[in-house]
Amino acid sequence: MINWNPFKKKNNSGVPHMGFLQRLAMKKLEKMSPEEREKITREAMKPENMEKIQKVMEQMESSGQFSEEQMNETKKK
């Protein structure tokens, strides 16, 4: 039996569902020049910013938004 819903939205783009602000940020990032993108990436990867990111990730793990496996994969990167 096939469950077909004519009102279901299709996500053919291969991009996971993102909120409004996330989509806006992704579009802005895609429009940037490679130099600007690299500068922003370097800024985000500074030690003080990495600590903030890790704290947020730990909160997400404790609230159940992240699994332990996802945390380990992210820390490897």
C-alpha cells in the first residue's frame, strides 16, 4: 500500500531542513568570495569561539538534540 499525500512538501534539493535564519546565512555564505569565506571560517575556528561552540554542542547533547555518536564525529572534524 502506497501512502501518497498530495499536500506533502517535497525536499528534492538534498539539503536538510533548515530554519529561516539558517537558510539566509547559507545563501549569504554561498554568495561570498572565497577569500571572505576563508576569513569567516578562520574567525570561527579561533580557540575562544571553539570553546563556545563546544559548550553549545554539549547542551544540545544533554537536551537530546545530539547523540553521543554525532558529538564524536563532530569533534573529529
